[in-house]
Amino acid sequence: MTQSKNPRIAVIGGGISGLSAANYCREQCPNAEITIFEKRNRLGGVLHTEIVNGLEIEQSIDNFITTIPYGLDLCRRLGLESKLVTTTPRNRQTFILWKNRLHKLPDGFMMMAPTKWWPMAVTRLLTPMGKIRAAMEYFIPAKKDDSDESMESFAVRRLGREVFERLIEPLVSGVYAADMKRLSLLATLPRFREMEKKHGSLIRAMRSNCAEAKKKARAEKKSADRTSSAKTEGKTSETSQSGPRYNLFVTLKGGLRQIVNEIENRLDPALIHCGTQVVSLQTGENGKWRVCWKKVEESESNAQSAAVPQSIQSEEFDGVILATESHSMIPLLESASLSRAARHLAGIEHTGTVILTAAFRRDDIGHPLDGMGTVVPAIEKNPVLAISFSNEKYPHRAPEGIVLLRIFSGGSRNPEVVSMSEEEIKALLIKSITPCLKIQGEPILTAVSRWPNTMPQLHFGHLERIDELRKEMASCPTLAIAGNFLSGVGMPYCIQTGEEAARKILGNFGK
């Protein structure tokens, strides 16, 4: 894109959404002057990696899905593709914690529906009546209207309460950390409603999808066989060089922090303002935006302590991208006379999570850890949401003989955990996982990552609220928003919203 001038663009929020927006502006408009304001003393938001004694510790997300293309595409554009690694093939299974024992999730169970019946028939997670009720899903009529419903309502209606409580609820809670009675199906997993609507049954839909996938795989294999034999002048055809295929989840060897580092290295360091809080956003002269901010100082002993205010400064910009948590956007939108947009954001609730990373000697854990991790049903009354076997998923994360675990807690199920002291969190969560993993020794390293008010709760009415918000924002062509509350909570969705916000802003400056 060739710009008619050099726009000055402010990005408020230096997490992955804001950094993706800044990077896209840099790529598409190299002459743009991009300034980032970030309240924390570093860029990246929740995306952060620490290397301690050979242990690769991710403080929030530790991988991302490739079926949503934005994360993979960004890594390629940043030159990080060669560092992408997939999960360990031999450990590609998940456990469910049930009565303090880990049980394998029935093979082929995809979040909310089975693709195979024999694993469901033999699993010890379900009673005979629970299995019969699940099988009846094939005959249950589809919902006639298009209205939304809660995740719990949908799952119980289709597959029964036992399957919901023992399989679906822990899997979904591991992603959204939400109240299943309020979590919107259409805002989170709308494809299951589409499957019900199209096929009349989730089981029928899964069978149809599996048949189509097998047919496609056979066709691709035939095509690959033909391609490998079709060589001209010693070169294979273009279709044989379409690039590597990745497993469903990938990460970066060396840590996801590398994404933040690569983007930061491409930006002007003089225009990156960390430890800076934007306090208001006002209309300036000639259609510009005046951004008012102050420096903040955080206590070295407590990163969550109250900021010490400094003098307020201001500057004008041609365009602004808001990429903070949605509740932090509210006062900025109000100061910009966008109170209706602010009210839509005010309706989005948030919850917080805690991750305890704990390293153990392999000999001190009795469970074989032959999987990616385990999720925990709410009916277990355990403060743990999930446990990730970090170096079983990706072996490079710990030296030989060491086990690296990531223990998740908090969310709507246990919100009080987020406000506990680090020592209380460690004691509670280690005690909670000791029986099921057969732990006999003490951890050799622990680290607590606390993320209060960072998980948006996609409750009933969320899609309508976001639609109305987008309509309000459409009246401000030089102001855009990005974040995990718009399209989804995963990193690829955050990248998507950041790049969409950048496109909106750049569209105002012509070719």
C-alpha cells in the first residue's frame, strides 16, 4: 500500500492484539509513525516466557491452534516458521480427572461430540445409563429456532447431563474458565449448533464429517502420488512445494515471547512507551485524536500494586487503535464522547486465572504422564481447572529427568484463588494434584503467574453486544478496537482483531 502521507498512529495496549496491529501497520505502511502505550513495564501482555535453569516457562498460553490461520501466518511473516514445533505424537491424548484418578478421554471425542462409539462404550467415565443417554442423541430432534442457549443447556439437551458433567464441562472450562450456565453457545462454539441444524444430530454430523475427511485424505494422497512422479527438468511441480503441514497445536522452540521480541525489534524504540497509562482520548484539531497519558511506577515487590501518578502529557495522532482489556477501554471511549460504545463494553464481565508452574524430578511422580494433560470436572470440587504436562507436550521445555507441570485455577469456578498469596496458591494447588499424579517429593521450582480480570466471559447476548459496538465504532473511521473479547480468547483471534483494526485505520490514508 502506497500512502499519500505519513500517518501518525497510536496503539494503546502492548499485548498481542496491539502488537499485531502495530506490526500490520508497519508492514503495509512503512512510512507510518507508530507509537505504542503500554501500562506494564514490558510489551507482550499475558504473552511472556522465562527460561530458568533450562526450563522454558510460559506464563500464560503455551501454544496456539493452526486451524485459525492468523497465528501461523504471523510467525511466517516474522521469520519464525523454522522454530515452530508440534506436540509429541506418542502423547496426543487427554485425561479427565474423576474420583482422584486420571481416565483417558474417549478416543474421538471432539469437545462436544463423539466420532467413535466403541471408546464411549468402554470408558469408565460414564455409567451404562449415561452411555445409553448419549447414544439417544442420534434420535433427538434438532432445535427448531435459531435462538442462543447456554453451553450447559445445549450439551444436556443433546447428550445428557452425565456426558456434560464428566466430559464436556471440563473440556470447555479448560478453554473459557466460564460459568456453563451463562456461557453463550453461539459466541463460543457455534459450529455445534450448525451441525445440529444441518444434520439433525451431532452424531450424524460427526459421522458425515469423518467420511468426508477420509474421502479428502484419499484424494490428497492420490494427488501427492501423482505429483511426486511428475518431474520436469529435475524439478517437482508447484503443488509438491505447498509448504509444511502442522499438527493442530504448535508452539515456538525458545518460547512464544519470540513473537513479541520480533515485532518489538521492527518498531522504533523511541516510540514505545512502557510504564505508561493513557488516561483520556479526546478529539483534537483537523479530525485528529489527542492522547493524554502519564507515566506510572510499579512497586518492585508487587506488580499489581497501585500506580504512582506522574504529570500528564498529550500528543495528537491521525489514528488510534485501542487494544487493552475491554474494561480499560471504557473510560477512554467515554472521554472521546463515545458513551454508547462504552456502555456496550461495560456489559462484558471478566474473570481471572492463576497458573502455577511446578518442576519435579521425574522419579518423584508415579503417574506415567503419557498424555498432554488433564482437565478437571466441576463436580470433582477440586480448585484445579486443568493440568498441562508441559514437557510431555513439547520435550524441549525441560531437561531429561525433570517434569514441568502447569496447573490452572481460578475462573468463574474458583475466583477467590486469584487474590490468594503466592504461598497459599502453591500449597493449595500442589496438595490438590498430589493424589492423582502420585507425587512423592517436593517441587524443585515453582512460579506463579496471576492474571486478574483478563478472561472475558462470553455470556448470553455477547454477539448482539459486539454487533452494536461495531456499529458505534463504524462512525469513527480513525478509531479502532482490538482484543480477546471480540472474536475469541485464543492468540490467533487476538492477532486477527489487531490486524483488522490496523486495516480500518490504514484505509483512511489512501493509496
